[in-house]
Amino acid sequence: MIGREMYVRPVRKFAVLAVAALMTACSGGAHGASPVLPQGDTGPASHVRPLDTIGGGSSLVGGLLKILLGDSAPQLGGKTLQHLYIGVSRIDVTANGQVTTIESYDQPKVVDVLQFQKDAAQQIGDSKVAKQKYDSLTLVVDVPSSQAVFSDHTSMPLTFLTNTPTQSSAGAGATTTTVPDGANAVDIIAAQPFSVPEGQTQEIRADFNAFESLALQSQGLIANPVVFVAERPNSALINGTLVNANGDPVANATVVASDADGNVRNTDITDAKGNFTLSTLNRGSYTLTIYNAYTNAAGQQYQASGQTSTATVVQGPTLSLKNGHTKKITISD
């Protein structure tokens, strides 16, 4: 593949049978098979908070930073994604070029991100950090423990693209970069700033956007990760419904929220009733754009149905969101 690197896990002798099973699942022959990985919310018994053990701890001036992970389920090539297991080995934050590890697991913390939709999330890390503005959040993802399970019970490993530009029609994922990290891991770097105030707990929700990140292709399930972050509890939600000129729902349309500077801050696809949710948004002004034909960051194509407009792209409203605000809106195409 030109212009991109594809991260493929190395084959281990003891994993030959597991790999063979996954290959069968990818070919559609594993219907009824049980998922390979455990259910979400499971993780290792022990982990390390580096700042609490190496020159840090309660004496550190600053606040407590908590990292939470979640998402919502998309349709991929006619298959409904039911579970998306992401194995997190380490969490880093960066400020002024200085990288700080706030959590590190001796065994990957496996989270089924699809179990945490809208504003829900699983906590995957917490540590005392300095009071300052942080430039980015990095999730070090263990490739062998990350996989997808569909509603027909087939399962597929994730093949991560690294150093690959987004293919999104809207430019979603421009602030996320994925690079290799050793033989079995990738670093997913979300370059969206956030701040930790003095003496307070700051929660950061990381939205691993499965709709935007995944593509079901002939070579398997491709991941070009897109992660959006926002500060909780002040983050906001947009709950909307997209209808046509007759008031009937428009399904499979992509709704994009862009901030006042034109940066894409989240995306979602409408369901059969035309409903969508845009989560993990900080307060501010957002313009919504509706795509009746859309290509996501990983190259998966989506086509709306039920729309009245013949335009590929329809300009939506501009909304102002306050801290902790949930905005409900109906949009006609």
C-alpha cells in the first residue's frame, strides 16, 4: 500500500491455533463462535502509576487527572459491530514537549469501548500531575489483545495503519496520529489540548470513534484510529434527529461537528430512526454538516438513505454549547 504503513502483529508459535481461528472468522466461517477476549471492564490485577512511585506522589503540586474511554457502535459492510476490545498498555500526556506516563499496566487493560456510549466511559488511568495545559494524550495500545466482535458472533483482529493520513471526507482524524511502538503495540496520539487545574480532579473522556476509525476490507478489519477528547464534567452532548422534507428519518447519513476554527471535533452516523449523538465536546460553538455520501478516516464508505436532498453535503445549523449542556435538535435535509 503506497503512502502508508500497515501494522501486522508478528506470528508466535503458541498463537498458531488462535490465528487460524481468527482467519476462519474473517472468512465468515466462525458464526456462533465465542469471542476470543474477555468481556469489557476486565484488566490486570496490578498496575503502576509512575508519578506515584518515581519522584511524584502526593507532594506533587497540581491536580488529579483521570482518563476515561468509550465509544458507540457503527455498521461495517452490512455487519453490526457489537464489541470493540481495545487493550491499553500505557497512557502518556505531553506538555511543552515533555512526555509524562500517568498509568502503565503489566498486562493490557482490555476495555470494550462499545459498552460506554454517549457520555459513559470506563476509567483506564489516574495519577497526580502538574497544574498546566497539556498538548496531547497518548494511548499505547497492545495489538494482540485488541479485536472486534460482530453481532453474528464472528471476530476479527485489528490491523492498524500507522503514519497514515486520514481519508475522512470531512478531515476527521487530522488531530490523531498512530505510530508503531515496538513489536506488538501502537501509539495513538490525540493532539487536542486540555488543562488540569490546581487541587482539583480533571476527568478527560477519550472517544475512540469506531465509526470513523474502522473499515471492513478484503484484507480484514483496518483501523486508522480517530480519538477525540474533552474535559468532564463540563463536556457537552448533541442529541439529534435527521429527517427529510416529509418528516421521515434519514438513515446512514454522517453528521460532523466542527468548532469555530473549522476543526472536526466529532462525527456520528444516523441510525434507522435518523437519530445521532455527538459526544465528547467542550463548550463552544459548533457547526453541523451532513454528508449523504461519506468516506471515513479508514476508507469505509457510507451512503445515506431516505434523504430528500440530492446534494452530497448539506450545511446544518450552528449551535452554542455550555458546560455540561445536552442540546436536542431536529434537522431537515
